[in-house]
Amino acid sequence: MTTTPDVFELMHTMRAMRRLKPDPVPDGIIRKILDAAVCAPSGQNLQRWAFLVVTDDADKRFFGERYAWWMENRFAGEFAKIDPATAQGRVMRSARHLAQHMHEAPVLLFCCGRRDWPFAVAPEDRRGLAPPSYGSIYPAVQNVLLACRALGLGASLTTMHQMFEPELHAHFGIPESYGVVAVIPIGWPRGRFGPITREPAPRKTHFDRWGGRRPGLAEPEDAS
Ligand SMILES: Cc1cc2nc3c(=O)[nH]c(=O)nc-3n(C[C@H](O)[C@H](O)[C@H](O)COP(=O)(O)O)c2cc1C
């Protein structure tokens, strides 16, 4: 019998899982992930999200080819500068591997958000297309990642599609009224889940005032 780990264990072991097996993920499991996604909060509970589940080989190849092209062309200079032995180098290698194998992921989940101007942009300053309300979509994205982790599925958050988003709209028939916020490749992991590497919370925390310290709780590294 499999047991679901507790939510804190899930969060502490939810690494970006970019090496995936091509084996299919049953619809019932995808549904469970989507049900978790729509539990998320959103501004005024408007739930202006929409999801596109892509499993067709030709469609995944269409996406993967463009993603890989942009990964190489946008980051070619960065790759050359980063020492592959460093933590940053490992992230780059892993992200590059995902780009080259994106089309093999059994599911690509497009997390979309309805476009809407933020309150802070005055009506007279609104030009062109409004962005999607990222703040109302990312909680759902995080729920997808947590649900995948709980189900033993590998997943990772990607945003490189921004470089060719108009092509996605044309290919998949996504209306202009929606923006694609994140694309999450999902599949059974090749690797193991393991501890994440993060700065301890107290280094990022201030107490009462910016720069304020409280041992064990708030020990900010940077008060500037
Ligand atoms: C807003 C955002 C955008 C990201 N975009 C990409 C991306 O385009 N490609 C990618 O491989 N990973 C992307 N990531 C994943 C991060 O690289 C990853 O979460 C981070 O390196 C931590 O990795 P870990 O969870 O394995 O420790 C993105 C993460 C966030 C939060």
C-alpha cells in the first residue's frame, strides 16, 4: 500500500524533476492533478485559469522543437560562462536536458490565465494586450506541482514558451484573451525525489523592521 507523505515532507523534497519516462499518465491521474489545481486561491475567487492538456506526439514535438531552439539561442552565451561543476551549472545542464527531451514527456500541461490589467495600471496607460494575472495563476501552478509530487509524478515549472507564445496561440487555438503562464511537463520520474537546496528561511526574514533580527527566526543576510 502506498501512503501519501505529509505536506511538509512533500515541500522539502519537491525538486524540479526534469528527467521523465515516456510512459503514459492515465486520464484519471491527470484529472486528480487538475482538481488540485483548481483548489487554489485566486483574486476575488474569479478562477480565471484555464488548462490545456497536451499528449499528442506531433503537438509535443512542435512545442519541444521550439522550446529547445530558444533554450540554445537565448542561453548559448550563458551556458558558455557558467562553470558546469557549480550549483548553477547543474541547473543549466538539467534545464538543457529537459529542453532536448521535452517532447518525450507524456503530458505537457499549459497553465493559462485570462488577461486583465492590474489595478495599478491606470486606464489611460493600458496599451496592447493585458498580461494574465500571474498572482492568480501561480497558486494553481504550485498545487499542480505538489499534487504531482504527492502522486509520485515528476514535474517542473517552465516559462521559456514566452519566447514563442504567439506560435502557441496559433497552433493550439488558444484565444488572445488568455496568456500562457507556465508549461509543466509531467511524467513518471527517472530520478529520485530528494532534499531541495535553499537558503534557510531566517536569512530571508526580517523582524518588526526591515533588517530587524530575532535569533532562530529572523537573521537577514541582506538588509539593503
Ligand atoms: C517563475 C519560474 C520560471 C521558471 N522557468 C523555468 C524554465 O523555463 N525552464 C526550467 O527548466 N526551469 C524553470 N524554472 C524552474 C527553476 O529553475 C527551479 O525551480 C529552480 O532552479 C529550483 O530547482 P529545484 O526545485 O530543483 O531545487 C522556473 C521556476 C520559476 C519559479
